[in-house]
Amino acid sequence: MEIRTLLKHIGLILIAIAMTIPFLWMLGTSIKPHQEVEEFSLVPRSPQPENYAIVLRQKPEPFTGKFLDLDFPKWYFNSIFIASWVTVLQVLTSSLAAYAFARLQWPGRDKVFLLYLGTMMIPGMVTMLPNYQIMVGLQFVNTYQGLIIPAAFSAFGTFLLRQFMLGIPRSYDEAAEIDGATHLQTFLDIILPMARPGLVALSIFTFLGNFQSFFWPLVMVKDDAMRTIPVGLLSFQGQYGQQTELIMAATVMNVVPLIVLFVVMQKQLISGIQLGGVKG
């Protein structure tokens, strides 16, 4: 039994190393000078941290002596701004819908929920064109509204929070009703605090997913100033494809905050998934 456990641990360590090497290569390449980029080594001989300053337009390129004409700081702001607003709105709308499906009694509730849940089976590519036509009609193309509003509703988020709310004893609702609380007061003061693990898990999922969203911003964005990081990196690679060190520096700045967020919030995320999966 001990040998089997040892072999299992060794296998997991080897898998972890294999998955870590590409990230270490990206991190090492991001601080390499241009002449070392083609060398297969994780640690640069002459580290050049200035690559990050070049991407952030704090220093000029060494080849041309000019600042990059790609506004990476603005793309970073756009990604954080859009992902934050989508997270807030999606948690709000999903929690309200989950409360209606889990705590309120109304005709056809379960059938409507199944129909709503069935929208998760529709591929995003199928709804992209109708959503784009709606955004064109509302004149939301190339605006923050067009990037935020279509992503502000989530059947998955509603399902996840509904599972939490189904696990909350109904005696709380009855006690609140006896005290004269309205549905809104019950929702805000009782149900939401008790569904906190689900709210945290949904917030993390939503932020990570929208921070890395690519296809919808690619369709909606026309101006360079409105680009998000994933779309911006695409143009970065197109214009500066030979400067791999700068692309890797930009990629590191894109990925590292997400890794830090996941590491810091992983306990809440795992707790939220586990509790939501066993209730209801």
C-alpha cells in the first residue's frame, strides 16, 4: 500500500513538473534579451526586466528607440473594468433568479427552470450573431455596454446559486414572514448571507472567464482603445511577432494576476463547489 501511494505521489509530481515547465519558460523568456529568445533555457544569462517596462510604454524599444504604439495599459484597464462589471451584474441577476426558483412558489416554476437551464446546451457561437444584431440595433457596438450587458446573465450562475438556496431550511423564510419581512428583505438579510460560498465561487468563475474572454470582444471592438488583453495580444503578435520576449512579458502580466486570485481564493472556490454540489 505504501509503495502504491509513493508511486502515485511520484506520478503527480512528474505531472506537476510537466505542467509547470511551459509557465517557467514563459516567465524566463519574458526577461530575456532578444538575442537569447531562440535558446532553449529556462533561466536567461543576461536578464532584461526592462521588457515589462517596454510593454507598459515606460521605456522605448531598443531597436527603434520609440515607444510601442500598442496601448497595453489601456487594454489591462478594459479587461479589469469589463470583468468586474460583468461579475457584479451576473451575481446580482443570478442570485435574484435563483431566489425566485428556489424559495418562491409559483405555477410552472420547475418547468420554467428546466427550460432556462436548457439554454446552457446552446453553443455560444449560435447566439453570437443574434446578440450582435441586437447590439447594433441598440448602438452598443464598440462600447462598454455592448461588452458587459450580454454577459450579465448566466444560466449556470442561476443553477449554482439555486443549489445553495435549496439547502437553506425554509424555517428561516417562515420566521422572517412572521416578523413581517418582505421577500426582498428575506432575500437580502437572510438568504444572501447564507449563500455566501456560492456567491464567492460564482464571482471567481465569472471574473476569470470574462477577463480571458476573446470571441465576443473580438466581434464587438473596432477601436484600439476598446480592446481587452486577449484581443490586444492578438494584434501584438501580428505587429511584433519577432519580438517574442515582449509578447511573453505581456502574457505574464495577463496570467499572473489570475493565478494569484485563484491561489488566494481557492479555499472559498472549492468550498463553494462542494457545498453547491451536495445540496438540493
